[in-house]
Amino acid sequence: MLSRHLQLLVACLALAALACGDDAGRIDRACTSNSDCAETELCGTGICEGGLGTCLPRPTECDDTITSFVCGCNGRTYQSECFASLDGVRLAQLGACNCQDNSTCDADQFCALDDSCLNPGECLPRPSSCETAEIEPVCGCDNMTYDSQCSAFQAGARVSASGMCECTSNDECGTDEFCQATVCDGPGFCESRDVACPPSEETVTGCNGILYPSACSANQVGQRVRP
């Protein structure tokens, strides 16, 4: 025969299960996927595949002014954890999703990285619009010239140099020029080699791995500086 305390516990649980109209007395339900939860909930397990978790309420709205990128278990980068939860997606990691190239990102995102054209990067959203009044040409890693960095990102291209695409190596420039860019492994523009250098600049590493007294001295011998 059930003890008095156990009878009271069973009665309380039954009343809680029958309660409606609010979350008072709610008993959280175990789950392994969103299909085990209501449409307004998501299954929080802490891992992407499998695992036992709890049905949690999805947010109804998120603050669009907050940007703290997270990577969802669906391989998509979200502006914040709130937006991932709003979409019913568990988190794979804090920070944007890793990528090798654009093929591993969603169609409205691109594989972004600001110091290399070829290294792995992060899937970030392509800009929805750009300021047409601000035209500052850049050279994309795809060897295409864009009106601005924003327009390059819209096209899903990383930026290789601040200027129009003119060269991929020093051989394509004049004898007193070199192919300048902000990355070591992308196209750039022909820039005049420095004739004289001031004595008080910091040492830098060239894209050839050699240490130079200054960026100017690296440019004198036709070398870009590592980002």
C-alpha cells in the first residue's frame, strides 16, 4: 500500500500533468530530437547527434543588434545563439562555422578570412546591401575587381588587395614595381618599389619567410609583408 507521502506525490504529479494555460507545475519532457517536442520547443541535448535532452521553449524573437556568431548543428552560422534556437537548431560550437571554401557554407554565406585566400576560414553572412556612394575598389581573391569590400563579400569573395586587380606575380609588373597585396597567396596590383627607406620602422616578415628591417625594405626587393 502506498505511503501517505507517496500518495501525495502521485496526486501532485497528476495535477501538474493536467494543468493548462501556463507553465506552472510543468514537468519537462525528455527528448532525443525536435520531433519529440512541441512545435514551439526544441530538444536541447548539448550534442548534435543523439543524446538525451529536455524539450525547451524556443524564443519568439531575438535582438537583431546583438552579433555573437555561433555555429548550428546544421552547419549554418547564426548571428547569435538566440537566432539558432529560434530556428530550432542546436549549437555545434560558439563562433562561426569553419569552412574550407564557399561550397561548405550556405548559399547566403561565404567562407571569410582576412589574411589568406586559400586557408580555411569561417562561414559568415554575405551583406544584404552595400553603400553605392562609397566606391573604393578592391581586388578579390577570385582575381576580380569589386567596387568595395562589401560588394566583394556580396559576391562571396575574400579580399586580396586594396586596389584593382592587375597582377598575380612580380613578372606581370614593371622592373621597378612588384605585385602588392594584403595577403601572401592572392592577386594584387603593381606598386612601385621604394627607393629609400626611413631607419626607424619595425621589423617585418616577408611572404618569403625572411625577416626584414621594415615593410619598406621588403618592398624594395619586391616582397609582400605577411599579414
